[in-house]
Amino acid sequence: MSEHQKPDSLTNIILRIAVVWRGIFSVVAAAGVVTTWLGRLPETPLWQKILLSLVLVIAAIFSAFGAVEIVRRNHRGRMISLVIDYLAFVACAVLMLNVGEVFIGIDALGETFGRGIPYLGIAIVGYFLGSLDEYSARKRSSEQSLKQVGRWVMIIGLIIFLWQVDTINGVLYFLGKLAQPAGIFSVAGVLIFGAAIWGMWRQPTATALHTKTGHEQVLSGWLFLSPNLIGFLIFFAGPLLLSFYFSFTDSDAFNTPNWIGFENYAKILNVKFATLSSPDQLAKEVVDIKVYDEVGRLMFGNWGILFAAADKFFWLALRNTLTFALFAVPLSVIPALILSNVLNSKLPGMKFYRAVYFMPSIAAVVGISLVWQWLYNATIGYINYFITLGIEFWNNLFNLAVVDPKIQWVSDEKTALFAVILIAAWQTMGFNTVLFLAGLQNIPGELYEAATVDGAGAWDKFWGITLPMLAPTTFYVVSTTTIQAMQVFEQVFILMNPPEGPNNSTITLVLYLYRSGFQNFKQGYASAIAWVLFIVIFGLTLIQFQRQRQSSIYES
């Protein structure tokens, strides 16, 4: 480093403080690990101790490594310091807001917000009054005067608004809560870590640690991604890993969970097949009914196979879920493919129909399910009403004697699941149509023109051009629709009463998961069901991916 590039005295002081701070941070983090396992937190669950210790150990190691890199004047030390201090700053800031009951205060603000709306309007008027100078033809002094008047009107409106919504008392209450030990600790953390971030973020510090433009760009990129990334880790990845841990415990949401290993998975997968010598042979004659319940039987003449399981409801839910996906996916994909080809034409009014078919996809599931529940009503529902009219018309026209079936759509186990399938297919078809339509519009028109010159007909074009070129879109549509079908819950839960349907004909895996975890409070077992469902969905998606790769005409 040349003479004029040497760091100034303030930068040298900051670097020395940073090294000491990284060392103190490592020691405190290591002490936190020791405190966690020496009984200082006796009522803390084991998984929380393990998670806290893991975080502290990683923080201590990286903090010590960052101190070494700062001594070596390496930019990695600055990067590590900024990351650790930034995460700690966010944690302290969230703790400060929580101690100060800011989130509760936001709810209270909602009750008083209406009183301040008129005065908020005064502030808005002041803003527009100040912006009128851009369109004014008066002298410059008049323009400045108009802008100042608008600014003061806006400030006065905001002050009155804050007064009306009782913001002053809220701020005083917040400051009073921060006077507690936890509040003082969080405020001190925000100030200390904020100062550490400022010290490392300074351009002279970055220059002293040989930080290049590329390093700054990477750091800025991660900074902008950090809110979404932190939210993903806390609200998605964290609960996901936590549920994986709970799947090996007997967690009931109230007591401390105990580690039971693969017991939950063993119960789910504990099945038995037995041979039946006659169609009416009792299950207790071939299996131990204290352990197994009959799920179903498959007969071949006078003999058959009995399928029993330790948890028959899981296998009934799996059967219903796979049946639902087997019918719902084709019914929402194939019509969408045909409809997209129709909507891709140049006929008048196509834009209107595109919006009409997409509307069910953006409508609320609860509202849709309630409407269909009314339509399915066996007595006053329009579906049975039109079926009755149709049968009467054909009987009178051809002198037939067809009997009105009066279908019990949601109360008959033969039709209950099919009723849910119709709702899901109807709601999903519009969204899939839009996806197929986007794929169709990306197909070059020259291909169809060349096929026309070669004498290809409409079916030849569809089979030889449209389907192959839509292969990536089809894979995405089928995959997402299958995943959505395997996770069906809302339509069943709202439409059926009880949600399991007659004779458990509509119980699905997600519904059974919900019942186990939030009604029977077997959250450990429910977590195991969730991970089994994940494996099933992942397996189906992997099969679809392999088939798409084999049939694709593109090179990866």
C-alpha cells in the first residue's frame, strides 16, 4: 500500500476496536453455549438448546475468524463482521419492538386511526398545494411562497393527525416499556451493533481492508435480499426443520416433547396383507385387530386379500388423495389445453372470455365452496333441479320411464369425493388455461406456416408442433396442478360436514394432518404425516420430471 493509501487515524482506531469487538463477541457467544448446558435454562426444551447452541457456536467461530481477517487487512473480515453485526442488530431491533409492545400498539392504532383520517386529508391537501408551483405561471417568489404554505399545511395536518390517533401516549408507553431490563438490553444491542455496522461500512474502512468494487456489489446485493431471506429462514425454513424434529417426538403442543425415534413413521407404515378364504371372512380371523384395522379387501372369486394397517385413516386419506389427484389433474389440464387453443384464435371477444375463465382462479375458495355447497343441495340445488328437468323432458319426448336419481352429492360416499373433484377442476382450469395460452403465444408462427406449405392439417399441426413445443409449459402445469391436488384441504373442509365425509370418503392427507395436529393435538404424529406427504409429492414430481426429460426435444 502506498503512502497516500494508508488509513487515517480514525480508521486505525475503528479497526482496532473491531478486532477487540470480534473477540469479545466470540467469548460471549461461547459463554452462552456453556450457560445453555449448565442448567441455567432448565425449562428450555432440548431442541431449543440444540438450536441456540448451534447458532452461538457458528457465531463464535465466524467472529473469531473475522477478527483474524481484519488483522490481516482482508476484506473477508469486513464481510463477516457486517453479516454478524447486521443479524444481531435485526434480532435486537425485533426484541426492542416486542418488549415495547409495538405490535400490540399497531392493533390499538387501528381503533383510533379513523379519528385522524380527516386531518390526514389536510396533509394531503398541503402536499398537492406545494406541488402546484410546477404549473404556476407566477413569479419565482410567489412559487416559493406557495411551496412554503403547502409544506406548513402538510406539517400541521400530520401533527394534528398524530395527536388525534393518540401517538404521543403510545410513544410514552413504548419508552416506559423499554425502561425494563430486557428493553435496556435490546436498546443497547441496537446501538452497539449499529455502531459496529457503521464502522465497518465506512468507505475508508473498506479501503483499508482492500475491498474491491465487486465485493461491494455482492454485499449490497445480499443486503437488499436480506429482508426476504431472513423472513424465509424464520417463517419457512425454520418451521420446516422444526416439524422434521417434531416428527421424531411425541409432541402434543402442551408438554415438553420426548424423543421417540421412528415410532411415528413406524405406525404410519405398519401394514399387513392377509389372505381371505371367503368374501365374508372376518378380519379378526386373519389379523390381530388390537394392532391392525381393516382398510380394504380385494376379492378374486371366493378368495381375496385383506389390507390392514395400524393407522387405517392414513391409508384411507392416501387413497382418497391419490384418487382426487388422478381425476382432478386431467380434468383441469386437458380442458385447459383445448380451451387455450380456442382462446388463442383471432375470433372476436376472445379477451373477454379469457378474463371470464380466469375469474374462478382468483375467487376466494371459501366463497366458491359455499356456492357449490348450495348448488349440490339435493333438495333445492340447481344441479339436481336441471337434472330433473332434463329427465322429464326426455321422458315426455320419447315416452321413456327414466327414474330421477336425486343424487345426494355430498352425503353419499359414492359421489362425495367426485363433487370435490369437480369444484377443484373448475377452479384450476382457468389458471392452467392462461399458462397454456402464454406457451402457445411463444410458439413461432413460421412453424405453422411451414407445416401448412407441407400439407399438414389442423390435427397434424397440433400433434406435431403444438404439443412438443408446449412440453415445458405442460410439465410446469401438470407438476403444479399435481402438487396442488395432493394438498387439497379447503374445498373438503368447507364443503363436507363433517369434513371426513360419509364413511371417510373425503378424508385427505392434509385434512387428516390437520385433524391429528390441531384437533387431537398429536403434533409429532402430524409432522410425520406431513413429511410422508412431502415424500409422496416429491416422488410424483420426480417421476414427471424424468418423463419430461425423456420426451423433450430440447437438449439440456
